[in-house]
Amino acid sequence: MGEDDLLTPAQIAERLQVNEITVHRWLRSGELRGIKIGRIWRVKEGDLEAFLEQRTTGGKG
């Protein structure tokens, strides 16, 4: 997938093996950057990678 490909919360939940509700919580809180198109969230692949990097490094670097 390219950096600008858009993922759904369901795709992210499946990839990370978490509940979709958790992904929605991250989006609503702003922890995970996303865009809302109508009522549906979408997340750029690059934003998901940045989110994961921040969480695995504790936000350092």
C-alpha cells in the first residue's frame, strides 16, 4: 500500500488485532490522525505508520 492509501477503521482494527471501537476512540481523541468523510473515518497509511511509530518509541525521536 502507498503512503496516501486510505484505510477504514475496520481494516486498521484487523491489521492491529484490536477492536474497531478502539480505533474509533483513537480517532475521536486525535491520537490517530484521520479524516471523516460524511460519517465514515478514513486514515492515510502514512498517518497509521506515524501513529504506530510514536506508540512503539514512546513518542521519542
